Amino acid sequence: MKRKFGALIIGILLLVIGGGYLGAAFGLWPMSIFFDGWWAVVIMIVGVYLMITSRPDWFNVALILVGLYLLAREQQWLTVVDDEKLFFGAALLYVGILFLIHFIRKPKAPGAPKAPGFTASGQPDFDDYPTYTAIMSGVEQQNASSHLKGAKLTAVMGGIDLDFRQAQVQEDITIYVTAIMGGANIYAPQNCKIAVRASNFLGGTDNHALSLPPDAIAPTVTFVCTAIMGGIDIY
């Protein structure tokens, strides 16, 4: 995964720089990668790379903030600056980001992950392609579809606890999960192959589900997860 993200970042940078020089060759715009503060951009790129390939922590957040400050100084975007207030404000922002990171990605105790102990209230849902939405609220639900074909879950500043263990899957399906400043705990369907594709920003997706071997004759359940300052756990 790190190699893939590294190749993506390097490829984008080369395309941007190459396109810039091609435009400069035809007189469309001036181009030079050695502008005032170019080295600060390198610091920021390293911070972003470390954040994408591993996880947000105090070091890569500090690299991005320091690089942004140094670039602003070199470009003279900051003409009148109160250094004391700047330092105090940056320190508060930095500590606030760390608290968010700690809340979203708090360290787990060693050993097997503990599944959530929620019990869905009310009658089970039998929809074959259900949609669950929690906006500044909570949803606890069990799905017992006899032919589950997929699902969409969206939690915005809210939480979703969903149990698919009673649902029957007869073909390859995709379950889309989005958590924005919220969270989702999901029991995956049983007797299936489980795959997870995640896109996270200051958030995390953890897959604890028991999956059948890749060569098993069984349908595949693919979770497509997006976590923005939120957390998604699959069991």
C-alpha cells in the first residue's frame, strides 16, 4: 500500500511539473520550481505522504503546519505578524488536532479485537438493498434479508450499529459506508469472502471480520469505506 501511494504522489508531482514546463516552453506562463520557499513545499509534501501512507500523528501534522508557515513567510503572505499570537494560535490548533486524532484513532489493547456489544432494537430489516442514515443521531439495526444485494450507510456526526449476520448473500455485493465526524460498527454477513476498500482522511477503517479463503466458492462482500474524521469498524 505504501508503494502505491508513493507512486501516486510522485506521478502527480511529475505531471504537474512537466505540464508547467511545457506551458512555459510555449510562452503560456513563467515556470520555475525553485521559487521562494520551494523547500517548505517539500516539507509539506513529506508530511502529507507520511499521513497518507501510515496514519495522522503529531510528527506529520507538525511537518505540514511548519511547512505551511515557512512557505507563507518566504512568499511574504504574512506582512504584519504578531509572533506571540501566531505561536499561541498554532499551538492550540496543533493540540486540538492531536486530540481529534487520539479520539478517532485511539490505540487498541493487544489481543483479539472486541466486537461491539450492541443489540438492535425493534423488528429486523428485510430490505435487499437497504439505506441507513444517521445525521447527528444514532441507528441500531439488524438486517435479515433473504437475498442481500448491497447497502448504503451514512453517518454524519452520528453513529450506526448494524448487524448483517442474519442476512443471506447469494452473489457478489458491495456495501458503501461513509462516516463524517461519526462512526459505524458493522457485523459483516457470514460465510462470505470479505474485502475492504478504504479512503480515510483524519479517520480510520478497521477490518476485523472473519473472511473465507480467497479460493473458497462463496460470494464476496466488498465494503467501500470513506472515513473523514470518523471511524469504521467491520466485524
